[in-house]
Amino acid sequence: MIQGTGRPTILVVEDEVPLLTLLRYNLEKQGFRVDEAADGQEALLRVAEQRPDLVLLDWMLPALSGLEVCRQLRRRPATRDLPIIMVTARTEDQDAVRALDTGADDHIGKPFVMEALLARIRALLRRSGSIATKGTLAWRDLNMDQDAHRVSRNGRPLHLGPTEYRLLEFFLQHPGRVFSREQLLDAVWGRDIHVEPRTVDVHIRRLRKAINGEADADVIRTVRSAGYALDTEEG
């Protein structure tokens, strides 16, 4: 249960009225503030008027699809790191990967178990910095200010999504150590959420793109049949 005056706001973008009503009821029961939009254009307007803490975004929307809404939000500096969960009736693996590649932080298929969705929302809000962390993490030319929730490399500001931030935070806490996909899922996504191991690969690719400039060494090392490490050594 989320309590207090600083309750996170969830923007629910859904054109099915019964499902929208069900989501509002359950989210408000958990203590979240709820805003809503029935189509993609209205969703973009709502976000521009008042930035929510998380967007629960249906894939299939009238006029403007959830994928296009996600793309537009990721192109805007003010919302490039806004947590987004894509809700979709499409269950093919390639559709899940497409949602992640478009910029969604997570996805869940219809029909879904409400507790599973709520767990994903809480986990993503934790990773986006709703729970304050303290201190600074540094390794070589990477620096993470956990109080300000900012990351830089060689003094250059880096813009990370909430999942990529949490991945880098975990790597910075254990530099040089190799972690399997399953270990990263447990550490970053949590044991109470089912996520396919291939999801890790998508977010690792996005993390690499965010932190490695043209003149920078790739600091995320892929270890064949083992996993990933924050390391520049070959192996």
C-alpha cells in the first residue's frame, strides 16, 4: 500500500472502459493517484500537462498506437526516462521484444493477473527512484550520484531509463564480477516478477548504447555462456 501525500501518479491509457474502471479501482485501492486517457493523442496531452510517475500504456489504441505514443515520449527530453509499461493482447515473443525496443521498460499480456501487474508497477517505481537512495558510485570514468539520480561518464551526462539505471547501479556495486541473466533478473527485476531471460539482453543493449560514446571503450563485457560484467577486459 502506498501512503502519504507523495503518492505516485499512474496514467492509464486504455480505450476499454470496463478494464479502465477495473484498473482505476485496483490502483486507487493500493494508494496510487490515477489519471486516464482513452487514446494516444489524449495520452500525450495528459503527459504534457502533468508528468505522471508511470504510464500504463495499451498497445492497441484508436488513431495513435501505444507503440507510437511510446516512441514520441522517448524522443522528448522531459519524458525520455518516464517509466512505461506496455499492456498488450499480443503474446508473440517478437512483439514483446518490439515493445522493449520501442522504449517500454516492461510489458504484460492480456489477460493478466492484477497482483502481477501491481508488482511490476511497484518494482518499476522503485527502480525509477521513488524510493530514495544515498551515496555515489564510481568506477573508472563512470559516476552515479544516487541522491540526484544522475549518471555521467568522463563528466558527460548520461540519460538512462529506469531499468538501465538499476542495471548500471547493480554493476557499479559489483565491478568485474560476471552475472548470469538469471542473477540479473533476480537483482534488478525482483524474484516476484516473471521476466524472460532474453529481456536482459534487450536492456543490456540499451544500456550499452546510452553509456558508450563513439570514443569510449565498451564497459559492459559479454561472457559467452556465462552472462555480463562491468569490465573492459577481454575474455
